[in-house]
Amino acid sequence: MSARNSTAAYEALKERFQRLSALGGAQAVLHWDRATMMPEGGATARAEQQAILSLIAHETLTAPETAELLANASEAAEALSDWDRANLGEMARVHAHATATPADLVTRLSRQKSETEMIWRKARAANDFASLAPALDKLIALTREQASAKADALGLDPYDALLDSYDPGRRAADVDVLFADLESFLPALLGEVMEHQRQAEQALPIEGPFPVELQERIGREVMGLMGFDFAHGRLDVSHHPFTGGVPDDSRITTRYDERDFTESLMATIHETGHSLYERGLPKEWRTQPVGRARGMTIHESQSLLFEMQAGRTEPFIAFLAPRLKQAFGGEGQAWEPANILRHYRRVAPGFIRVQADEVTYPLHVMLRYRLERAMIAGELKAADLPAAWNEGMKERLGIVPPDDDRGCMQDIHWPAGSFGYFPTYTLGALAAAQIFAAAKEAVPGIEGALGRGDFRPLTSFVREKVHGQGSRLTPDGIIEEATGKPLGTAAFKAHIEARYLGK
């Protein structure tokens, strides 16, 4: 084929993927709508709409013409720019994943995900796992079917095939090495941190109530400081905080507890970190695969960079404390920065992952990783999940949830069909520590700026080193270019020791 025809094939592919990008954006907004404001009676209709959109996108991506265009365009690869060559590679990767899943399975999976998620919402509210188990078993079976189909087509282990969708190029063997390294020091480090806190000055209680409207006001103020563009996004409420939409239409949700403002504020900061990443993706490539976010390890690194690394620094809490005191009408020593910092740095085993401190958080994730691998391997059925969960919590954190609402039903991921996602939370935490350390070394004034409520030096660093890279590199390639080192546990360990033990 001539170079001209090969280039034309690549341009035709770009047009096709631009249409797919628009379909994906529509699906994201429909999901946000379902989670925040859709009436209960609309669930079935919305599930059908999403299933049809999934099928249309799948048929477009897997059409014979797409394979022909990819084959023809590959002949022009050497003549393309670095970004175009990376884009073509991403097109081929996305196409390989899509063609591995039969169209009828795409539809069945989409409908079952919607049905199971809606059942989960009711089951969790009623603390009734038995009502969720049958639907979850169906979803696990369909996910195993998809994993098996992808494994055969991609030459991967079934769990690796699912993991690759969330963290391209990552394999369970890589995760196992990093998690084994964490497990070699984290339990002992947790004990050391807790003993250190027992001997230190204890946090004074901060008395509520904290009205939702005031919590929202503070959250919006901090979002603005972080650079969130309200002309291109919004903040709402859902059962489980999440970020959706597209770079130019970002949808953030959080949840509120009038007895405690701390969780909501940090959840809002966390989700804003996700949104800033999406907003910072290279504009000229946003409708193309190479312009998308580079998987969930990188995504979670950005949310945790702002929530855990920057949001809990002493300078930022010193900046935030008087604003919290004024907003809630607080009085006394409990509202002093040092006391608020103690609340935000309190380390103790707890039942809820999203409320966990950064020391115990990886233990939550490693449990979920072990359990979902067992489910995908066919070694664990839904009915046996509560017992396995409780046993794992006792083993890793020394506590047993009193009910399934605070146990295996607390997360939306499995009812929504997101198997292979969980390890990226801890991989993201490792990356966040590594990136923040590199940022502080490259831009010495970052922490001082945070003390003034100025996130711009930090944001500028990640805009260049992470956000602007899109999917041009592998996740580990982005981390290594940003920090000078491959992903590891050393920066995370050093961060925990410095923050909680003063080492």
C-alpha cells in the first residue's frame, strides 16, 4: 500500500475514534445522572439506554473496517510523529480488547452491571447482602466469561486481562511483588505509628453539627483554590464519591455527614484531583486514545497526590484551619491548626476503606485484591464473600465488621462490574508519594505555596510531567519520567516514617 493510502487509513481511524470518544462521553454523563439524580423508577430504562450505547460503541470498534484500517495504517507508522505513532498503538490496544469480547456479551454485561448496581444501592441501605448475592453471582459469571475471552485473545491470564483494562501493561505478578514488599514492613510500621500516637498529645474532639450547606461551601472554595473550573464542571452528592464526565464537562460527587466534616472535605479534594487530571490532558488529543488518561494507577496517583500528600501537609492545614473555624463558628483549642492536623493524621484500623488513613489504606486494598482474584478464578462465590471478607479484615487489621454494610457491601466497584480496579488504589498511593517527593525536589517552594492556599506550583509540575503526557507512555513510563525512578515502595515508606514518626 502507498504511503498516501496508509496515511489516509490513519486519518480515517482518527475520525472513527473521535466518534467513539463522543459515545464514551455520553455514557459517562448517563452514569453520573443515574448515580445522583435519576428517580428509582427510571433505572430499567437507563440500563437499556446504556446497554445500547455500549453495543453501538462495540460494533463501531469491532467492525471489519476498523481492522482493515489498522492494518493499512500500520504501514505508515514509521513516518508518523511520536504522538501519532503512540496514538496508533493505543488504537490497536483498544481494538484488541474490544474484539476479544463478543457483542452479545457486551450487552449482557452492561445490563447486568446496571441491574446489580441498583440492587446494591437498596441492599446496602437495608444491610441485606442476601438480596444482592444472586445478582452479584450473575455479574461475576459474566465477568469471568469476559476475562476468559480476553485471556484467549490477548494471551494473558484471565485476571491480567481485566487488570490490563484499568492499568495498561500491568500484570498481577508486578502487583504481587510490590504488595509483598509493602507487607514486609507495613504491619510493623502501623504498630509503631499507633504506639507513637498513643504517647503523643491526643486530638481534642471537634463538636458539630456541621450543616451540609456549610460543608459544601468550604468544599467549593477548596476546589476553586485547586483550580477546578466550575464553568466546565459541577459538584453533586452520591452514595459513593466519584468523578465522571469528560475533560470539558467534569462531574464530581461527594457525600456529607453532619457529625464530621473531615471526610467530605477530603473526598472532595480527592475527586477534584481526578478532575484536574482529566482537565489537564492534552487538548489536541482529547478525542483520541493517546489523549486519554493513562489508566487508574496514574488517575489514583493524582487524586491521592492532592488528598493525602498535599491536603494533609502541615502548611495547608494551617491555611485551612481558620477558614473552617470561621465557617462553622468554632471556638477554642479544638479549632487550632495543630488539633485539626491531628484529626487528619489519626491512624487507626477502621472498617471503611474510603475513611481509612494512609497507613492502613493499603491493607484494605490488598484484601480486596486477594478476594477479587479468587472470584475471577472461580474459587469464591458471592454467598461466601462476607465470611471471607471478615476473616481477611481480622487477619490484616485485627477487626471484624459488625455488618455487611460496613463490610463487603461498602464499595460500589464489584456491583458495578469493576474487577481489576482495586490494586490501582495502592499502586496510585505509591506513585503519589513518589511524584510528590519529586515535585518538592524540583520546585522547592511547593509546601510554602500550599500554606498560602496556592496549589499552582504543584499543579504546574503534574500538568507537565503527568497530565500532559496523556497515554503517550506506559503508566510506569510516566512515573519514571516524572520521578527519575521506576514505581516502588521506598518513597511511600519514607513519607509515612517522616509524617507519622518524625524520621
